Amino acid sequence: MHERVGDYLCGGFETMPDWTFVNGRLEPYCFVLSIRLLLLVCVVIWGWTFVATKICLVYMNPIELIGARFLIGLPVLAGIVLWKKISLRFNKREWGLLTFGAAIITVHFLIQAFALKYTSATNTGWIIAVTPLVMAVLSFLILKERIGKREITGICVATCGILLLISKGDLSNVGWIESVGDWLILLSAHTWALYTIATRNVSRRHHPLAVTLIVFLPVTAICLTYMLVNSGVAKLVSLPEEPLIALLFLGVLGTAAQWFWQEGVVRLGATRAGIFLYLEPVATAALAVPLLGETYGIGTGIGGILVLG
């Protein structure tokens, strides 16, 4: 709902821009518009990270990729936390939840990176869009939150869409059941939803970027240790230009997008911000088709529409 409040605040419309109420607060409409633009940039970056990951996986294995990505990205995230003077103090119970969240997010990134070796970036973008529905189901099972008829209908429709995506529109060919990459991506939607639920209360009491920084530390340490023991830093330095650019994109912009997202959630609320996530697969397909030469058939289109619907 938009309301012009110039007469009330300043005695005239001429001296006052449009304002709008967001989460019970009165905000200038141009400011709200800038936050929406920030969220749009965020989901486009996230959509393109799947393409960048596919490029890097030609030259690196999944563990090396994750280690290199966070070797670049973690200092970026730490810099943002220091710049904004965000506290990193947590109590004993919160550290337990953060440890559990760190374990889940480590598994999540490993699953997603391995999955992209066996499926397309386009399919990944569409399948990962089912995450909000997965979160609703897990919240019902774990937190006993209510789930309405609308959510149940959405889950059924999205399930049909995922089956179309994985089978590439040919359900009669049982070979699609062995589509390991697509099933792993679907599993990663569950791990992300589980991570969100596990760290929800901590993120409400503390700045989400502080939570993100802490839970990213273990996965970074594990993957970097693997790199040092097995391949060394020399492999990273000797990367050709294309995967190096893709890696920098993942490390810098992929990490900064986390900041953009948290700012958007704080300003607009999780529900309004969540709407932008449905644009992520569109961004993925828009880059993956021309850059990676991925196909985009009728089955993919219909399956994607059902997932988003």
C-alpha cells in the first residue's frame, strides 16, 4: 500500500516524495525501490553462480572449488562484518546451533558442487527454486509450524515440475531415475532449508552476516586443508583466464550477494524478499544457454513453470 504523506509531514506534496509503509515503518519509496533493485542484483548473481561453478568444475574438483571460492570470499565477508562493526559474540547454546549449522552447510556446498558435475546449470536453477516449499514442509515436520492447503497444492505442482525437469519431459523413459546430478540438487534444496531452520533463532538474535561468517569457517578450513595436501596452491595460480574470472565471480560477488540479501530481508521482510528468489532460475537459464550451450526444451520450460507456480 502506498500513501502520499507530504501534507501530513511537510504541509505540501510539492516538497515531499512518495512514501510507503514497509514492515510497519514509513520509508521513502525511492529507498524501497533501491532495496528491490539490490535484491534483483542478488538473485541474478546467485543464478549466475551455477554457471560459474560449471566453468570452474572443468578445471577443478568440487572440494578444490569450494576451498578456492571461500579463500577469496571469506575475507570479503569478514571485511563487511568489520566495516559494519557487527558483533561476533554468541552464548554457549548458540555456538552449539552454529556448529550444527556449519556441518549442514558444509554438506550442502559439497552436494551442490558434486551435483553440478552431472547436471546442467539450467536444471539446477529451476530445481533449486523449490527450496521455499521444502522449507515449509521441514518447518511443519520439525517446528510444527502450520502448513496450509495452498502450500500443499504448491508442493504437489512443484513435484510434477521437478519430475519433468529431471526426465527432460519424457517420463516414459525410466533412465531419468538415474539422473544423479538432478537428485543431488534436489537434496541440496533440503540441506539449505534445514540449515535455515537450524540457524533461524540465532539469526534473529544476531546479525545474519555474523552467523554466515562463523558457519562458513569450517567448510573453508576443510576444503583448504584438502587443497594443500592434495593439489597445493599452484593449481589455483595456474588456472586459465575463464575459470579464474568465474572463480573471482563466485568468491567476490557470490559472497557480496549474501550481504545484499540480508539487507533486503531486514528492510523489506523475508516474505517480500523471498518473491525475488523465483527470478533466480530465469537468470541462470539466460546465461547458461548462450554461454554454456545448454539446451532449453519444452519439457524444461513446462517443468520450470510448474516449479515456480
